[in-house]
Amino acid sequence: MAVNPLLIKAAVAVATDKRFWITLVSIIVGFLLVITSVVAVIINSFSFILGGKMDIGASAQYKEYVVEMKQKFDGIESEITSLNSKMNGETLESEHIKAVFYTLYFGDAKTNFDSAFYKRFVNCFVSRGKDEDGKEIIKPVGWTESYINIENLTGKSFSENHRNNVGELYYNQKYGSSKSDENYEVDNSEIDNSTGQYGSPFIGINWRNYITSEYGMRKNPTGIGEKMHTGLDIGMPKGTPINAVDGGVVLYAKRDITGYGYHLAIEHASGIVTLYAHCSELLISPGQKVAKGEVIAKVGTTGNSTGNHLHIEFLVNGKQQNPIKFLN
Ligand SMILES: [Zn+2]
């Protein structure tokens, strides 16, 4: 496992002086890059990556990095604006492009980029073609394609860790980090849309045909012996929409890299909570009221998972029970 050393450096500084970082970033960069889960993961990985060495006095230098990154973001932004004006109604995702740039170059004070580089960098996020009249058509490309282009441009590999870091930065920016690690305190009177009848997490699909692992004791997939499997696994392609099995209020929506990965929990009436784990995207926020059948997330394989699937749990008064007893 290799974590981008620049991001480790950043994480040390964040951990050392978080308040400084939050203030500075929100004032100067205007692009919130405070990422508690990345920080946690990187800090947990310290001992073997840094050999126990920790750069405590990084804050002053860190300030420089932030100012410098702000200038580089300006360079990128002007290229994004220019490309957006050439696209037919479609626009580039500025936060995603900046998250990729940040992940690659944060703290890289030695490298100075010129506008030609920013142009080439931003062009990694589009494809060019021609219409019937020979007119050029520019379109945004998907994340995976953009990473291949980035690898070709920089000559560096864009690893799984880079991708995870970009995901964290992007989703925290897009959905806000302030609430993502908190539990929303649900007032029972808010839950007036819970029917007590639980539908399929994949409307129109018979989930029974796609079970990859049942609830209960099973062979530990990552070690010796048996381990309790606290939910039901349903294998589905990445990006499949996940429906709320009943109405309720979102307790939390967390974007962890380990464990449950991107996961969320909904509180329903009668002390029942449903949990949806390993998602590729979370489409709701804590405190939000959701209707039965509403699309709340997309299937993925984030966290401790070996393939795309939904891990769904039913908690009754805080205790996990077999989801098969509830789902229809
Ligand atoms: Zn599972």
C-alpha cells in the first residue's frame, strides 16, 4: 500500500493544527478540503509508511502550500471556464478536476506549471470529436477515462489511493464534511412516512436472486475461523440505484474508506434502523427525510469489500437482525 507522500504531509499538518487549517482554507482557497476520514486513514498508516517519523512543525510550510495551491487552482479554473464556453451546454466538474490536481501536486512547491500545462491537464477531462458538419464537439469524459489521460500526461500511475483521495475530497466538497461524520438526532415525530412494510432495496429487481452472502455466522473472508455476518449481501453492478426500503429520516451518511466504506443509515418508526454499506455514491444527507423507494445511494465496493454489492442491515432497537425477515 502506497499513500501519496504529499497527502501524508498534508494530513500531518491538519492533524497538528486543524483549526488553523480549516480557517486558512476556507478563507484563502474557498474550496473546502478538510477530510477527516482521509486524515484518519493516513494517520493509521503512519508507522509503516513514515517509519515512525512525524513532521510536527509543518504548519508554516503548510501555509505556503495552501497559498501556492490557491494560485494553481486559479490557473486551472481559467482553463475550465474556457473549455466550458466551448461545450454545448455541458460543463466540467471543477471540484473533481481540482481534487485530482490537489491529490497529485499538493505541497509540490518545486514544480511551477505554466498555462500550457493547465490547458493539457484540464483537457484530460474531455474528449473531442466531430459532428456531421465537421464541427468540433467537446464532451466531458468519465472519471476512469480522465485518470487514464492523467497518467498519459504526467507519466505517473494514478493509483487506487489517488482515486480514493479524490473521491473523499470531491464528495466532502460536494455534500459538505461538517455533517458527514455526525449522527442526526431523529425526533420520532419527524418519522411520519414510515409504513412498517419494507420493500426491495432494488425496485423492480428480485433481490433474492442476487444474494451473495446471507446473514449469520460465516467463514471469515479475511482470516481464520468464523465471523458473524451482520447483514445481507446483494451483488449488483456498480452504480445500481439503491432504494430506501421504507420512509424515514437519515441518521448519518459517512464516507469511510475502511470498514463499511460509503454508508448510510435511515431511522424508521418503531425503533428500526436500516443500514446500507459499500456504496459508490451517497445521495442524501443526515437529517434528510426520505420516502419509501427513494434513491438514496448507488452500489459500489468502497471500504472492506471484495466486489460491487449492497450490504444491508436491519437494526431493531440497536440490535442486528436477519434482513430476510423484513424485506419484501
Ligand atoms: Zn456484508
